[in-house]
Amino acid sequence: MDDRIFKRIARQCAFFSRVILGVFVLLGMPRAAQADVALLVHGYFSGDDAWQRSGVTTELETAGWKPLGRMIATGREVIERNRIVHEEKRGYLLVDLPSEAPLAIQAEGLKSIITTLRAQRGTEKTILIGHSAGGVVARLLMVNAPELAIHTLITIAAPHLGTDKAEVAGLIASTPLSMMAPMMGADTLNRSRALYAELERERPGNFLYHLNRQPHPTARYVSIVRREGFALSGDNTVPAWSQEMSRILALKVRARTVIQSGESHALERRDGTILARLLDSE
């Protein structure tokens, strides 16, 4: 064999050997873990402390989810209630929204919080966990701002198809009885009129009818549904069928349902156990 050909073949063999060795080195290197952050979105007439009082955050912390801090949104302004932890790679953030405001205003506040958090911590896998109306707020945000690329939405007892309780409250707020509400300490009826209308049971022309027919971004959708007994009676506020995202026209089979027995609409410690299991199963 010609000496030049032999040298060329030797150089090519050495080159490919280095390439193969580099591939194996890269495969064997530990990869930087992507930061996971779960934003806990409270429901109507509630606040971010509901997650702590119920014991949900205790269960999350037991499962390895660290507290990152608190953020409050008033319109588009975001206020840090305490120091935001940046070094944790797997944590939850308590979110405080104006729960009596229309859903779009709350969704804008949630968007501002996510934008602020990402500016501080960098792009990361974002998970939204919403209780009651907070679940609808989180879903509305995903529909309105698909560019946020939310990874997962988990809702707890959320009225995705509405509730007659909102209709009753809206009816009372539209009567002369609403004039007496401030004197009875129930002036929230007057402040929440627009929100009640948005949470009425889905019917042609109303808010939820429109929302539930909009394109929903690619994500993981999970509904934690309160159900009493074998019937779809739901909890004491939202019917079980309304809590299931799999019944939303735009989602259907893309959404998963987790059944939880009980008739209480409030957050419970066992919600934290279920959430921890769902988050670990991703």
C-alpha cells in the first residue's frame, strides 16, 4: 500500500476514534437538571396562605419541593412579599391574585408573576396548580399566552364548565339586596359581579362557552375532581362534571382526571399528597 494512502487512512481512523470517544464522554456526563417551579394559584375569596393552612405545602415539602417565596400581583404590578429563593431547582411559589377581579385581570397578574420570576431565575419548566376559580384563571392564561409554554396544569375542584353557585350569587348581586351587602359585611357581592358572570354554567354566548372552544396549547392537563359517592354530585360548590377538563370541548382526551372522594370544596392536606404524586410521575 502506498505510504501516503496508509497515512491518510490512519488520520481518518484517529479522527473517528476521537469523535466516538467524545460521544461516550458526553453521554456519561451528568446533565444540569432543569429547574422546576410550581405556582400555586388560590381560588375565589381566598389568598395564598390557603395552601399553607390546609397543609398542602407541608406535603409538597415532604416530597422535596422547596418553598421559593411569595409574589402578589395587583393588576400588572408584581410585589415580592419576601425574598425569592433562586438556588432551588425544584420548588413552589405562592401566588396572590385579586380573587374578586374578572378572570382576565387575574390571568394578567399571573402572567406578570411568571415573567418576573423567569427574569430572576431564568427559563424553567413551569407548572400551574390552581384551586377552584384559580384553575380557570391558570387555564385562561395558557390560552391567552401560549408563548409562555406552560408545561403542566393541575386543577383542584375548578369550575371549568361553571357552577350554579355563581349564578345565584350574580342574581343576588343584581337585586336591591346588594345595596345591603356592605352593611352585612358582604360587599364582595358587588365587587365580584363580573367574576360571577364569567363562572356561570357554560351556555352559548357566555364566557366559559367561548373559552372552552379556544385552542389550548400543548401541555399536560390534570383535573383533581371532588366526587361524593358513585354519583357525579361533586363537592358543595362545584359539580363533579364541571371540574373535569376532559369535558372541555377543546381538550377532551388530552386531559386526565384523578377522582378524590369528599364533598368539601376547600383545600385539604391530602391534596398535597396527590399533587406530590402527580408531580413525581412526570
